[in-house]
Amino acid sequence: MFGKKRVAVVGAGLTLFRRNLKETGREMCYEAAKMALDAAGLTLKDIQSVAYGSAPDAFDGIHMKGENMTDGSGAWRKPFSRVYVGGGTGVFTADAGWWHVASGLFDTCLVVAEEKMSSCYPHPAYAFTTIFDPIMDRPHGTTLIWIFSLEMHRYMHVHGIKKEQIALVSVKNKRNALDHPCAQLGAKITVEDVLNSEIMCWPVQRLDISPTSDGAAAIVLASEDVAKKLTDNPVWIDGVGWCIDSTYWTNRDLYYPDYVECAARMAYKMAGIKNPPKEIDVAEPYDPFDYKELHHMEGLLLCKKGEAPKLTEEGVTQRDGDLPINPSGGLLGVGNPIAAAGLMKVCEIFWQLRGEAGKRQVPGDPRTGVAQAWGDLMQYGSVIVMRR
Amino acid sequence: MSAKIKEYPGQEVKSEEMKSGRVPTVRYRPNAKYMWSAGIAMSRFLNELKNGRILASTCNKCGRIMVPPRMFCEQCFKPTDGWTYVKDTGTINTYSVSFIAGDASRIKEPIIVVVVDLDGASPGMGILHTMQEIDWKKVKFGMKVRAVWKPEKERTGAITDIKYFKPLKEE
Amino acid sequence: MREVAIIGVGCTGFKPMTPEVSYKELMFEAATRAYQDAGNINPRKDVDAFVTCAEDYWEGHSIFDEFVPDQIGAVLRHLFTVSSDGLIGLATAYMLIKTGEFNTVVVEAHSKVSDVTTFTDIINFALDPIFNRPLGGHPHYMAGLEMTRYLHETGNTREQCAQVVVKNKRNALGNPYAAHGAKITMEDVLQSEPCFHPLNRLDISPPADGGIVMVLASEGAAAKFTDKPVWVRGIGWNSDTSWPESREWGRAVYAELAADMAYKMAGIRNPRKEVDFAEIDDSFSYKELQHLEALKLCKRGEAGKLMEEGETETDGDLPVNSSGGLLGMGHAVEASGLQRALEVVLQLRGEAGKHQICDAKTGVAQIWRGVPTATGAVAVLSREVK
């Protein structure tokens, strides 16, 4: 079905996600990596390679920032590489770790994702202006919230979705996050709170979006032989997928994320999944804005196009529903240190499948989980399928 | 996880502490300046904007008429075959209304952001721009719009040579 | 064993500036050439993954991978960006194919640094913000520090380093892809403007624009596209400490460890005997000598002598940088590693024209990511699959 070597996740670590953390980028990497190694019962001696992921260097304020983070990520005198696909980085870094081991070159790989957005002063939002095409988009003063609200509005228009339906996602995820020990914005809010919150860029309002954050996450991957020696409970990476759409985003219809479907199909094929809604027990799609959870549920083929709001209204996506979505609290609740947020979702699936998610545990003995991240100019989908 | 792990690393610092200077910091302002070559296709596009025209490129294989123009058709992966002009009118593919500026401060007059699918280009071939001369609550999907250009003397060869789009008919 | 081959290469050539084209158009040319060379492979259908190599601040755009798929045929395909040198991109493509899930993988890297008007400030921006940047000055002083320590420890001489420049720039004159070929003498190098003692201006490779795309395939797929596969026999990459303060300044440890990994994979036990030629990082003149020793292509302290004896000339016993190296072709930031590898591929195929090495069977490509990093990669390429 795949490669020579089956790859398992054997440990995970996470720092707090906060607007400002005192730790430097490399210190955050170390904390998360150390935690993951301890959880796996390994030391740095046992690690043969490091896959690191982080989004814009502009936040940390260091060019080639991967090189600054090598030691913190455990890569002293080891093979180290950094992958970077915008917001898709967090889940994609886990995919990168997968090929380090599945290729047969390494028995172990330490996967670290870090983001220190607070270094960008006075506000990280400024750094986002540099992601736009300098001729067609930047001269208007384009911001990130502009383009995501364009996508949200198109999605709402094509399917006739109302803000009240979308707000349910923010309510659910922020409440789920109350049970996450690292969460930045866990809270009990209502749909009215969302609809009454400050309008940022219609139809996006303040409680529709996730914050900027500092944080790091790490997982340890091992080949089948090594994993079985380390633990009775390895979580296998059965499928990986990634896909990028055209940079000419104004030439595309934004109502549906083709690139997420393309990435999902790649991962599902590898994992042998033919009926995603039936075969997947828990999912962590990327939710930097509440409408994105719905958008991505459809892209992940977990429901038909336009159907995600209905599933949310019916409670299907609650922790005790038929298809729990973002039991961690997602980015909306836990926080959004871009790359670390994506890997946080992979950590969550890891803990969920092992029954170690504590108060956030999804009932019913979940065996197959999916995490997904999204990035670039509404172009990138990265997917991972994990199984126990 | 929650059962086994007692403490999660990370020392939070409140924003007020950061601003007040009580946290040791090092400041640096990068000097990162660029002059990007616009290249063959976009140089022509920008020059044509000075002339008050919107240039597109064409691919004979898929038949698309593409804005912004490009030297390669990304669907067919071959060089594009020619140039043509498209109209400066179009329909609203999607829009949003911004009440905040780039630095997250609030602005008085909201900015109406639009993706306009241009007439004469292939379906869905939109560009990003802003809209004026309309109450933001009256903007609709599929609305027909027209470009308002800067006077010829003021055009510099930039997308902002089009000042904004306005409704094609008086509302 | 699932072997991996390079089945196609495309290069735009390297020039000091390319104002007439955008980076997109540059990439399109490199990709078109590579796909044509790879038996007319169709990127829209037949390429299983694309690996691009870039850093935001060389390009001036954050999340640069947003801007790459269209011009290399990767729209709605499986592309990603590695923030590293193209040789590490090549290593990534190698790993992908080895997993058994991918049969053909494309690797891309380019340099358009002529677009950067504050190039030195960008290099400076890579220094640690707390410990190194506040010291000020042009960051290449780190290369000067390393060169001083290296010459002190190994006994190689300043003059020998200058000879590297003479050799490589002369070699570049015979390479149509090279940007900075020149006929100069050792005195020219020693008398050029002092920059970072003991480095003078001519000791430092000048930047160049250019793009390279390579297509890799598994053994099974390669036969469909080419009858001249170049086999990736071994690949290695390594990062020494990110703290310059903790480094062993006289040794290129990253190169030693990367080479060990690559040689082990390639089954090479005696590099000096089993490697026919090398295309290595000479971003600063002394680096060619330091890297030769780190790659165990000669004993420590002997690289200068090897060169003085003419062994590293194109017609010598161990040709080094017949292409002209970075000193002669131009430093192409993240495309530099593929630039080195490109020459190895052309030599192994017998397509190196005026600077063809006779009977080249196995070659080594090597790169360092430059100041302030201690990261590098090594690839062992061969005409023979085993």
C-alpha cells in the first residue's frame, strides 16, 4: 500500500499558545521537542533526522530562520530541512517527517513546528501585506482579512449560507478549547456574541477569526520496528496528501477548495479510504476563520458541497456527535501560531486515537483521524491520515 | 495527554508589559528593498494601463483569454499565443467591506473590496480592486460595474491607474 | 532496491542581471527546457510531486511558494517548498521516490537576486538578532574569521586560495552558462580591494541570476523518459550548530558529515579513488580547499598542494569546478547547489562541451548555504546504477 517502511507517531509535545511568549523561537522549539521526546521515551541520540516547519520569516524577523532554529529543534549535526507552505505548513511538516522515515533513509524523525508572531512589532498583521502580488494586489493596501472575507462571502453566496450558521463553529470551537490546557482563547460564547462583535471586513467579524500567537509543537516519528519496541500504542501515518492551486486567485471561484479535495484524495488513496464520512472517526480541519471549518469539511469530502453548515446545526460535529470536528478547539479556540497550530492538530489526533485526550476525548474509541491545514493565497491543502 | 502531562511550557507576557519596556527586547528594522522586474507580460500590461486599456494574453489550445496576462498558460503548460484587450467593465464575482486599515485600526469610510470578472476575458477571469460611488449595503453579487480611470496625465503604469470601479448603471 | 535517477535538466544560464524577464518567466524557461530534456514529460499528468527551493527574503515576497506553481506546470498538483538549497530539494525528491509512492519528482530553484537592491542587508538579516546582528558590519566577516582559522590549522596558504580564483574564473570562460568568467592572475586577486581580511574582493563569488529545474525518476520510470539516466548513488545533508560562537572554525563539519552520509549510501569507501571529479562550493576562495578536504578527496592540509600540482584542473587527476564554480558561474543563492549538480550531470552525460572531462563516471556535487549558516549537502552522482 505504501513505501517500504510503515511510519508511526510515538510522542507529541506542545507549548502554551499565547499572544506573547517570553521564550525565543528556538527556546519554544526546544520545549516542544523535549516534551515530545520525553513522551516517546527517547533522547536526542535516538533522533536521526529533523523536519522543521514555520511560516513567514517576516514574523520572527530572521531571514533563513530555519537555520536559526536548527539547534532548538534538535538538529545539531543532523540532517535538517525546513518546509514552508504558508498556513499549510503545520500538517505538511508531519507529512515531511513521514517521507524521512518511509523512504528508508532514517528510522526516526523529530518533527517540529514553531511560530513566533509577536516579534513582528507593533502587530504581525503588517507582515501579511508582503504576501500579495506587488503589481495586482498590494497597491490597493490589501490585507489578509480582505481576501478571506471575499472567500467567505463567495461561499455564503453560492450556497445561501447565513452568518448565524457559520457562527456556530466559533461557538463550538471556543467551547471545546476550554478543555485544552494550551488554549489562548477558550470561552463560552453564543451566536449572538459573534453576530454582535465588531465588523472587521464584512462578512468577517471579530469573533469569526483566530488570533495571532506564539507557540511550538513537536512529534516524534519512528519506523515500524522501532515504534513497536517503544510503545504498545503507536499511531500510524497511513496517508499523506498535499496540493497547491494557481497563484491567480482572482481567476478562481473561491466557493470550494479544490486544492483541499486534491490533497485529501491523495491521502485517502494512500490510506485506502473510499468512504471518508464513514471511515473517518474524528477530524481536525484548519479553522483560522469559522467559515473555513465548513469549507474544509466539504473539501475533505466529509460531506457534500454546501452541506457542512447543516451538519454543524444538527450537532454532528460536536465531540459526542457522529463526526467530531475540531475537538481540540481548533485555531479559533487554542490559538494560531501558524505552523504550530497545524501540528497541534496532528498532536490532537494522536492523543485522540490513543484515548489520551482527557476532557476533550471523543467517545466511541476512534481509530482513524484526519488533520488538515490550509495556506497561501487560498491555494494550499495539506492532509494527514492517522490510524491506530 | 491531559492525564499524563501536568504542565505545558511557555511563559506568557502581557502586551502591556511588552509595550512598557519591562521585558528585555532587541529591536531591529530590516532594510529589505526590492525592484522586481515586471517581465515581458506584466510590463506590457502596465504600459497599456497608462493608455487606459486592459491587456490580456490568449492560449490557442484551451482558448482562454487571461488577465493578468502571462507568457505561459498554466493549464496547458505552453507559451501563450497572443495578446488582446478586454473591456474595463465587468461583474462582481465576490465582494467584502473593510472597516479596518492595514494596521488593524478602524477607518471611518469603509473600503468596498471587489473581485471583478472582466467582460471580454474568459469566464471567472477576475481582478482585485475597490469600489466607490455606492452605499456598501447596496452592493450585490453579479452587479455590473465599470472602471473609473485616473486622467491620462496622472497614470503611471500601475493597477491604480484605475481609481476604482463604480456601478454600470445609476442605482 | 528502488534506485533514483536524474532524467532531465533545464537551465536558463546564469547572468549578472535579467531585467527583461520576471522570475516567473525565468522559471518557465528552465522548466520547459527540463521537461523537454526529460523525454517530453508532461508536468500536468506525469509528474507526481514538485519540490521548489526558495527563501522569502531573497525574493521579496512572504510565503513565496504561493507564486510558483503556474510557471512550472504544477497548478492543482502536489507541490511544496523547501526553505533550503536546491541540493536539499534534490535530497527531498530522492526521499519521496524512495518511499515508493512517487515515481517522478521535479526539483526547482532559481536566483533573481538582481531584483534585491539591499542585498547586504538581507544577508545581515539572517544573523541572530540578539547576539550577532547588534555587532554591525558586513556579515561576511564570518567568512574572513573562518578562513584565518582554517589556514592557520591546515597550513594551506593565502596564495593557494588566490589560485583557486584564477583557476575557476578561467574555467568559466569555457562555460556558456557562466556569468563571471575572466582571465586574471594571482596578483590580481591578492591586490584586489580588501574586504574581510584576509578575503579580497576577487576571493568572493559575485551573485548571478538564473534558474534550474531537474526531473528525477525511479529506476522503473526512468527508462520511459531517457536513455541517459544519471543515478543518484548517495545523498547527504547536515547542519552544524546555528551558534557561530560554538563552531569549530577551522573545519567544515557540516560538509564532513553530509559527505559521510552520501558516501555510505553510495558504497564509497575510498573517495579519492572512486570519485572522478567534483563540483563544490567555492563561494569564498578558501572554501574550495576546505570543502575538498572535508569531502575526503585529499588529506587535511593538502588541498592547496593538490591544486598547485595541477591535479584539480579539468585535465588533471581530480578535476574540481571545471564549470567555473560559484566564483566563475556566479553565486545563485538557493539555486547554487543545483548549479553544482547540473555540471555533474552534464559531465556524466558527455554533454559538457569545451570543458568535458574525459571518462567521467562518478562525480560529487556539494554546497554550503553561506554565511551565517553551517548547513550543507552532498550528492554522489554516477553513470552507473551501482
